[in-house]
Amino acid sequence: LSCTRRCLCVSLIALLILGVVGAAIGLTVTFGLPPPTPVNRFCVTSGNQTGFLCDDRVTCLPASRICNRIRDCVNGEDEQEKLCIDLPSNLPGYLIFRCSNPTYWIYADMKCNGANDCGDCSDEKGSLASCPPCGTLWWSCTPVFYRYCTCIPRTFCQDRIQHCSDWSDEYIC
């Protein structure tokens, strides 16, 4: 076993590198990895709704498609256990809307959609929701049925069924 001076230098450099790598691994195991920087997943969907940004940084999912047991993001980050295990506590605040009764919540994209998703219309009217007035596809009235809050779909107009308490859906709209 003859080793030249060059062989000795290479061996010492290799041992030094192994020592540094070993020390780095030892420190990492001892003190743990630094916490990952939080990922900003806020985005706005094509329907102008608050959304969840996938890892591809292109796909923006409506809030109601998060934690629905369907992997909509390529890497499945919309269904991660740490996000979905304790709803709504683990969801970012921009993805949820708290109804006037604080024990109830809905996904943010369900607010101002015309339907009474909270059960008390707090997602459709009042200061919590701050919804715009009825759009062109809706008729403004006090609905008879609690499914709607302040507007009914215009397709209900003049269909010979009362949907508004003042019958305006049958005689005016």
C-alpha cells in the first residue's frame, strides 16, 4: 500500500468534507430544521372570488373546492391533512365566512351567491356580508321561501308560482 503525497491530500480533503457534512447532519438532527417559510396561497379566481393557489402557482381554486376530498391541485395540496383535519380552524381566514351565528361558517365563495347558505341570510344581507344589490339575472324582493334572502332568480318571474311575498315576481318582473 503505497500512497503518494497527492493521495494523502485527496484523502484529507475527503475526510474534511465528510466531517463537515456529518456535523451539519448532526446539528440538523439535534436542533431541527428551520421552519419552512409560509406559502401565500391567496388568489382571485376567474369569477372574481377569493381562492386557493396551488403549488403550480397558476391554478386558483374557489374556496369551496378546498378539503372536499377531491384532489384538484396536481400535488394534492388542497386536500392536505394539516389543512383539512380541523375545519374551519386550519383554513386561512380568507377562505371562510362566519355566519352571524358564530358556530356556523361557509366557504367564502358561497357568500353573496343568492342562496341562503347560513340559514339566517347573514351571508346575503347585512353588514357582515356586504353584498352588492341583485344582479341582472336576479329580481329583488322579499322571498316567500327561505332558500333565498333578498333576490330570486329571474327565471322564476311569471312562472305562475309565488316566490315573492308581494307577488311582484308574477306581476311586475
